[in-house]
Amino acid sequence: MKPHARLPGVAWAAWLVVIGAMMAPIESAARQWLPKVGARSVRLAPTRPAEVPSDAALVAAGAVIGEIRIHARPIFDTTQPEEDAELFRLANKLHIRTRDDTIATQLLFAPGDRYDPRVLAETARILRTTRYLQEAYVTPVAFKDGKVDIEVVSYDVWTLNPGASFGRRGGRNTSGFEIEELNLLGTGTALSASRRTDLDRTSTTFLYNDRQIGDSWWSIAAQYSDNSDGRTEGLTLDRDFFSLDSRWAAGLNVLNDERVTPRYDVGRQTGAYRSRSRYATLYGGWSAGLARGEVLRWRAGYTFDDRRFDAAPGSTFNTTPPPNRKLAYPWASLEWLQDDYRVLRNRDQIERTEDSRYGWRATALLGYANRGLGADRDAVVYSGSLSRGFELDAERSVLFESTLTGRNESGRFVDTVFATNLRYYQRQSERRLLYAALGAEVGHAIDADRQITLGGDNGLRGYPLRYQGGEGRWLFTLEQRAFSNWYPFRLVNVGAAAFVDVGGSFGTNRFGTRARGVLSDVGVGLRFGNNRSALGNVLHVDVAFPLNRDASIKSVQFLVETKRSF
């Protein structure tokens, strides 16, 4: 095939269907022999005893919460023969288990509260958002004299990470070394020190993050990075709406950042400038709580955003820095959402509980920057978002989300960016799923310090990073996913994927060559879900083949990276 020859999209779609059909007998055969070398043993929720009435009956009877039993389980269950190994027993001894009071401070209910199954489900979702827990379940286990006893069961993961990391995508390597503990002494506090080298810089970073200060819902996070091209200092103190029925919120975020920002064209750096940012925002919020399955939240605050640009020191590029920009503005925002969630498995993770929001969620923010408040211009600042999930039937679902950000200066819309994403899931069997996604981003009069690019770093896996730029981009991905029952060494869940990516940029590229039309690639890969560790959910190992390459692009791209999803 000639380098610029294109295979019709229908042919690749047919190829994926064939691959999917071939997986069925392979999957059937795998069930016969893969369990012999370490099949996955799913950690199920505690069984609800038959004598405990239904949720509807308990609510109708006015039942209240009785005893709360918290069971924080270790990483490995050595009562199972498959995990009764010396190495696993040693790991349990070395790992400090999550404290019961760390779990208790995140419960949305207490003894004496009215029994509400919705609150139990939301509590389990909150616990599963922590990086130091693999799973969490909240189950009624006994009922007597109008009181319901609740059992909270959680499973720890290994949270200490002393070691090296390596990744590759878009033909570029990344590496790093770090010491990280995400559950210090079982309290849920995270501490880390790392040194990483990526596409743009080498950074030595120190992080501290406490999700809950004491037994409150206040969180604190601090960051300091000494970079090869500058430094970053950040502090966040926040008490956001932690549950659907939360009534107030408040927070403060401060960030100082200095770095050299590169510009790219066709995967190569073509410019660089130095940027210095000072950012601070303070806000408060209030809500009437959950009513008839819906939540309305108001926030108001003040934001200071000062960005200065000049020539990059020592740079060989003749780059004109972007104009300086200082915004200082009070703002108000509104958030509306519905209580509609699904508990899923083997969709974006491998053998891990997934909580997916299907209800409507809409946000809108409006602010006004004024010279009298310290800004260098008068501007209306706005942003908004909209998302929703739809179940077409028992096997098919569609999720979409859209965002809009920008400013209006003297009646002119500037730095306005609209982004939207549509994801489709079709369950073919317990361990096979067809995934499709269509995303687009469109900019209007965007600031000179913003580039909209498309390449190996944002989904076009067969091409270099930041390969193509313009005023907008689009990307379509079709992926056949397989979730095997193979669980080697009871440490890693294995999956696989065959994929096609098709995308392109459009509009004027102010910083490089014009868009090169539609680009596409095809590839296959393995997925390794490490559910015993908090250090990364899914390791991707992909081989991608660009179909519209020129002589500067290799015919085969190898990618190794860790992502939060399949």
C-alpha cells in the first residue's frame, strides 16, 4: 500500500466485526484453561440475609440505623487457597491497613438516622473514589426491633510506590522515579516525592494531599515542583459539596507557575516562550439539598488570573510571546444535577466496580472582570457544561458531555472554546464490548497561549504527539474490547483491544502548517488492570499503524502508558 493510500472506513469497520466474532470461540476456550493458571475471583458484596426485609419495606416501617460494623480488609485474602502464599502474607504484614475511623469519617449515616438505601449507595460510591481502596460495599445485614444493622466492607490496595516508571507514546519516551504513599499510616493522606522527564521538561515534585482534615469534610492539598524550566507552587483548601444532600461549600485555591511553553507543528517543536502565572480563587456555595431526585447548587466567588509572557531564556526559536493578560473578577455559578447512577463492571475498567452517572448535569458560570478590580481589561467571563447518559436497552448505552468557555470583550467573543464528546457502549457478552467515541473541539479567537492540537497524546495513536493543529479538531475511535478471565499471579487482570482512530484538524493554524486532511490509524493492544495497587488502573501496551503517514512518520508506533480507563 502506498504511504498515502486510504482504506475505506467501512472496510475497517468490517475488519473489527470479524475480530469481534473471532473472539467468541477464543473466549469460550479461554474459560477452559485460563482459570487453571489464575482465574479472577471477584470480590462480591456481602450477602444480604434473607430475613432482612426489602428496602421498600424498611423505609415504610420507619426503620432506623442500628449498629454499624466496619471491616477494612487487607490487600490479599489469605483465607482463599489461591492467595494463601508467603509473598501475599508478607505484603499484608508490610502494608498498614486503612483505619476504621478513616472509613467512618466518610459515612453519610450514623446510628439513629432513618434508613435510606440511597444514602447507603452514595456512601459506597464515595468510598470507591478513594485511590487507596479497591472496592467498598455498604449492606444491611440484620433487622430487629425497628433497627437495621449495616456492614461496611472495604478492600485495600498497595499504596507504597518506590520505583521507576517508563512510558512511550507518539514516538516519544517518558521516564521517572518516585517515592509515593497514598494511604499514610492508614489515614488516607497522600505524600509523594518524584522526579520525572516528559516531552516538555524534567520536574522534581513534592505533593501532600489529605482528603479529610481530621473528621471533617475539609481537604487540603499542597504542591511544589522544581522544574528544568521554572517552578510550580500550589495550595488548595476545600470543602466542596461532598454529597448530594450537602448544604454548603467553601474553598480557596492558589497557584504560582513558571515554565517554558513549547509550540508544536507536525510533531516537532517550532517555538517556545516563557509563561508566568499567578492564580487565586475564593468561593462559597449553598444548596437546599436533594429534593425529588434533583439537586440545585449555587456558588459565588472571586478569581484573580494574571499571566505574563516573554522570550524563553536560551531558546533558539524566534518566537513572539503572547500578549500579557490579567483578569480579576467576581463570579456566580449554578449547578443542577439528577441522582441517577449505575453500578457497572468490565466497561472502562477490568474487574472493578464502576460508578457511572446517567442523570442530567448542567453548570453555568458568569463573571465580570473590571479594571477597577485589578484587571487589565473589562470582560464578561463565562463557562458552562452539560452531560447525560442514556440506556438504549439492556446492552447499549450512550454518554455525552459538552463544555463551553470564553470571554466577551467590548462586544467581541474571544478565547471561546466548545468541546463535546459522545461515547457508545454495546455489551456483546460478559467479557466482550464494542466501544465507539466521537469528540470535537472548536475554538474562536483563542488566546495565543492556547493551541488546539491532535496527535498521539490525545487519541490519534498512530501519529506523533501534537502532530496537527488548527482552530478545531475532531476524532472518532472504534474499539473492540475483550476482558479475559486470566488473573496471572493474582495481581494483574488482562484484557485486549483492537482499534481504529480517524480524525483531523480544521481552520487556520497560526503556529504551523495547514491541516493535512483526515488522518487514520489501526492497531491492537493489551490492557493490564492492576487492581491490587493504587498507582494506576490500566497499563496500555499498543501497536498502532498510521494509514496516512508521510516519510517523517514511522510505519509502526509503539505505545506504553498508564491510564485511568481501558
